[in-house]
Amino acid sequence: MPHSFVIFGASGDLTHRKLVPALYHLFRKGRLPKDTCIVGFSRTEFTHEAWRNDLAKAVARYVGADFDAKLWDTLAQNIYYQPGDIGEAKDFAALAKLLKEIEKTSPSTRVYYLATAPQFYEQATQQLGKAGLADESGGQRRVIIEKPFGTDLASAKHLNDAVHTFFRERQVYRIDHYLGKETVQNLLVLRFANTIFEPIWNRNFIDHVQITVAEEVDVGRRAGYYDSAGVVRDMFQNHLLQLVMITAMEAPVRFEADAVRNEKVKVLQAIRPLTGADIHRDTFRGQYRGYADAEGVKPGSHTATFAAIKLWIDNWRWQGVPFYLRSGKAMSCRTTQIVVQFREPPHMLFADGPKDASEANRLVIQVQPAEGIQLQFETKVPDAGMRLRQTDFDFRYQREFRGVIPEAYERLLLDALEGDASLFARADEVEAAWGICDPILAEWQRSDQPALQIYEPGLWGPEESTQWMADQGRQWFDNCPVLH
């Protein structure tokens, strides 16, 4: 059966840097479905051949040593281009005609990837529907929508309603590339393919969970967008809450889309709503020094470039276990990590043993860039009486497995082509995530509490954040992973 992968916004950076290189890697590995065609759609005037040549340069640049010119020439024979404007119905009619010509037979599977600016998502899905391109009488039709999916709960609901005018929910794939990362998927395996973790993965043994997404870079050229979004919209509503769901979810009855996503949504539904005084006490915000001087930032902007939020999951497994979420720009290093901090032993026999929970056993899942898992535990220092030292069991992907870890988009694009939505967000999941974030953003907009703290670039956020944790008897796990 023919497969067509249609990219809207085909002349953009995402297409050149991520999408087509991922499709090339899938083709190189023999995983791309047979007779797959790649079709670009954007306003830039390209011929088929001109777009192929443009992509060849980008793919050679971004895949490096894995680029094979002869292999690319084979793939390029099935690459096509349709110039068009998302606002023009006639251009979608021309796209429909081109797809019929290159697919030759029916039925066919089509995946539409919206690599456009978010303001075009609604219009693109409406045009697809009106042109008959969402109709499944000629084969399966799917649409992949990038983040951000809305800017708040109201806009997310509106966009869901608009998309559902022509696409049924099972046809809609809301992508978050974090879920395609090998380490995030490995967290599912760690929890549900091993018997040693499940008995202790609960409130009886875990003191708290920390999830950190730190970025070393500042806002750069994105300052105009970022000033209207801020760190909560940019990182918490999608990436961090996705990691919370994977960490806290119950085991699905089977590994299939609906079962997995049902359990993820249950986690969001169990998160205790934050309002008023809760937000003042359980959230923290900061802004790196120099942000206000970036081009595109409004004078006197109070946009947070750093935030920390404490969440409670009110269910039997996690009752009383705080989840600390933290993310920021211009921090010490680039890292994404999940830290499961276990409780201290009920009675310590050794005078030199752990003094508090921060020195107890700790499981660290490094999502990026040093993908791996470390389990920290106490051992005796040789020839030193009963002096103890914290030691690591250290698993690293690059050390254990040969070759380069695949980009997240490889897994996600292949899943979309094959119709597996397990790692994509569902409508109710997106709306539930916005329902958690909206009250925080509204309170921050209304009140001067918690105060916006200024921090120096290159640190782990504001120093006051460290004290905020200390006041709760805990401390951040500030660790820049070493790449091996």
C-alpha cells in the first residue's frame, strides 16, 4: 500500500533539521514503509528537483557521516513538492491531484505533518477537510500537530473542536518529541519489565520526585515569542507534565495507545489543583539577568524564564509524595533528568551514615544529553572503620550500545506512519494539562506573589530557589552530567 508523508511548512527549519533527516534514517535502516513518498507544501516556489537538491544539502549537513549520496538519490526519486498557500483552497485541490498521481493506486495511507506556525493549525486542518483530504474512504488519513497545542485551556479546546470538524480523534497525533526519546521509553521498560522496582515505587519508600529540564542557552532570537509564552507554557504544560505522567502512571493492561493514554490521563486528573495561597507557597519563578534587554521583550516584562512547581498526586500510590518540577533558561548546563529520592532508613546503625533523606538512595534517570540511569546507594569505604560513601550503579546508553542513539523524531514519525498513537497526546490529556497550568499563570498575572527573582546566567536558577527547597527539608539535585 502506498504511503504519503506530506509536510506543511516544508521550507522551514524543522523540516530541514529534524523531519527529513529522520525519514532518511528510517529509509537507510529499511524501516520506512515500502512505496513511501515525501511531499512538501509551502509558499516558496520550488520544482520537484529544486526541493530535492535543497533537502540533500540539509540532510548531508545534519546526518553527518551517515549520509550516503547514492542512498539519498534513491529516496529522492519519491520526493515531490507542491507550492501553495494554506489560505488558498485551490492549492489544496492541486495537492490532492498531485497525491493521486504519485500514489497511483488506492487505498493509500497519508500522514499530514503541520510543521507550520501554530496560528495556522486550525486553518490547515479546515482546508484539508474541505478538500476531501481527511476523508478515509480511500485509505487512512492522519494529521500530526506540533506543540504548542493552544496557549491556554480555552484555546486548546477551541483547536480540538476545530480539528475534530474533519478529523476524528484517532486520526489526530499531537506530537511531543520528548516522548520519542529512548530514555523516556526506557523508563516504561524500567518500571514495567522489572520486578525489583514496582514494590518500592510508591509513597512507602519514596520521599519525593524531582524533574528538571534545564537549558544552557538563553532565549536568543525567540525572545518575541518567549515573552508572550514564558517557561510554563514553553516547557511545563507539555514536556514536564509528560515526564510526570510516565513516572507516576499505573501499568496499562497492555502496551497499546488507548490503554497507555488512559493511565496517563488518570495521573493528570489526580493532580491536586493549585489556587490562591497554594500558588504563592508551592510555585517559584525567576528571570535571568539580561532577559529584559533582549530584542522583542516588552519593557518591564515579568515573564518567567525559570520556574519551580510542587505538585501533589492524590491517589493511593503517591499520596503525600511531592513532585518538584523545575525548568529554566540560561542555566548551568543542558540536562533533562528525573530524580526519584527514596526515604532514609527507618533506623541508622552507623554513625557515619546518611543524615537525612537527601543522602539516602536515589535513582537518577538522565533523559538527555548523557542518556542513562544511575542508582545511588551507600557502601563501606575500605580500611576506614565503618565510614560510608555514596556509590553509583551507572548505566549509560552510549557505553552499553554501539552506534548513535536515534533522534526522537525517528520513532515518532514511524509510529505515525504505522498508526501507533501510544506516544502521542490525546485531546483530553492536552486539556487536562492546560487545566493544571492555567490557574498558575492567571495568579502570576494577577499577583506579585511569588515574587519574580532575578538570577545570574550560568547558575541553577535563583539562589532563593535553593532556600525554597531547604525550607521544605529537601534540596535540589544539581548535577551536570558528564558525557562519555
